[in-house]
Amino acid sequence: MQQERTEIASLGEFGLINHLTKNNETVQAGTILSVGDDAAVIDHFGRQTVISTDMLLEGIHFDLMYTPLRHLGYKAVAVNLSDIYAMYAEPTHITLSIGISNRFSVEAIDEFYDGVYTACEKYNVDLIGGDTSTSLKGFIISITAVGEVKPGKFVTRSGAKVNDLICVSGNLGAAYMGLQILEREKKIFLESPGVQPDLGNKAYIVGRILKPEPRADIVNWLMEHEIMPTSMIDISDGLSSELLHICTQSEVGCILYEEKIPIHNETKDMAREFNMDPLTCALSGGEDYELLFTVKQEDYEKIARNDQISVVGYITDKAEGVNLLTKQGNKHILKAQGWNAFSQQKKS
């Protein structure tokens, strides 16, 4: 049965906004005024406010040939919340602005918002405003995320100290390999439209690129166990790039152990199928949205209790440089070669 299509033009801008937000419910006690006025009003009850904003552009950050709109809505929220968690803060609110062309129907945008609301509900976040506009080319998404943190308890990229342990959550490289599968299947489909995608049993790595999850669980666990990271960043551009950000802003060096970097077996298998080095995927792949953070050595015993956290190295004096120690015992200078995954070009 053919899906009903309602033209956006039939609603107009304000009609579309009313349609998309008619079921919007707020859950934060601090939300005083939400959607529907010139601005939202929030009260953080004496806590400090953390704010981050990000854009997602069709053709640069996502491809609608293999990205379901519901997944895209979820991911757009998730990757912005990841930045708030990386500050050791709790996200509370988002604003969402979109630019859309007339190739999208009201039903299509409803699917996108279904994903947005699902993410908001899961992470206890209120959607409190935004804007819609016409886009002459492509789908444009802009989200501002707001969070709160106890006064002076936020974590930056610049606090790492010599002898601190370097930790990562989860595993790395999976999202990049998931992207390689989707790009491969897209190419096959364009050449032979009748061929069905062959994703095999690769649901895990495909899920990592289409529906990433911010590591709220890791931040909550650290707080519960009174572990205060000395620095932290989320891994959106690859481990090597993010670690260099911390070392540069903290004015330190590091030793990163190849053998300690967590890589999922599915990632390893897929990398070999593509004749790629799994380590390269972990260091430079990006889009994993795991957390990279440093802690004092005295916190090691606590950290070791969590099987979702790996200690992958330690911080050194700046003069020693930023180095990767291979399984063979060779030391190499760590370089930022994060991939711009959607154009598959290395970032400079």
C-alpha cells in the first residue's frame, strides 16, 4: 500500500512547527517555558550550564540512501548529547533547527522527529525550541544541546597530568567499518538496482554507524564511584585525533599501547575483508562516540572493575612526545589522521 504523502507547503512553516511539536512533552523540572514562544526559559537551580552545538549536513555527514530518517533523528540528538557527557555533565535540553526541501513530505519529517523524540525520551532530555527553513539542496540539521553540572565539576580537555592513565570506553573502529559495508552495498545497488543489500551478520557494526549511543552509562558509573577524570573528550574523529587534542591542550605527551586498544571481533573480521588494518580503523575511523579520558593512577583499582573501560596508555612529559608503542615493541609518533568518513578523505 502506497504511503500517504502530505506536502509541507500545505501546512506552511508555522503549521509544520505546530504539527511536529504537538505531542512534545517536557520532563525536566527546570523547563519553565518550552516550545511556542520567542524563547525557552530554563532554571538550573544553581548548577552551571554546559552548552554545545553541532550541524549535520546531507552528503557530508549522512547519506539518505542507507540512513533511515528515524535513525537519523535519533543519531542527530545522540551525537550532540555525547559532547555534553564528555564535559562530565548531564544533558537536559535541546533545540533543533532543520532546513528541508520540497522533496520531503510531512510523513518523512514525522519519521525523523520520531527518532528525535525517542532519543529525548531515552536520555531524559526536553526539546524546547528550534526553527524550520527551506533548503535548496539537501537536508540540514542543527542541534544545540544544553546540560548542567555541579559548580566547578566540569571536565575539560586540558587537565591531563603526567602519569595519569589514559582510558577509553567500549571499543573502537566499529562505526567506520559499518560505514564501509553501507558504502559497498550502495555502490552495488547503484550498479544493479535489483540486488538486495547483503549485510550478513554485521548488525553490530552497521548499528554503530547508523544509531550510535552516547556513553551516559560510563559517566554515571564514574560519578557513582567518585572517579573524577582529569580530562575527557568524546571520540568522533578517531582515537589518534582526540588523544592529540588532549595532549596539545594539556601540554603533555603520552604512550599509547597498541595491544590495549579495544577492537570488536566483528570490526577485525570486516577490516580484513576490506584489506584494512583494524588498528588503523580504531585510530582514525571516527564516529564511535566512545569516551576518551584520563584519570589519576590511584583510581586504577576502581577503573579495573568496569569491563567497559580499557586502560590504553599513560600521560608523559611533553618533551617525550606523543607515541604509539606497537605489539612488537616499536615506538612510532602518533599522528592525527582522522577520517572524514562520509567523503572518505583524511582530515588535515
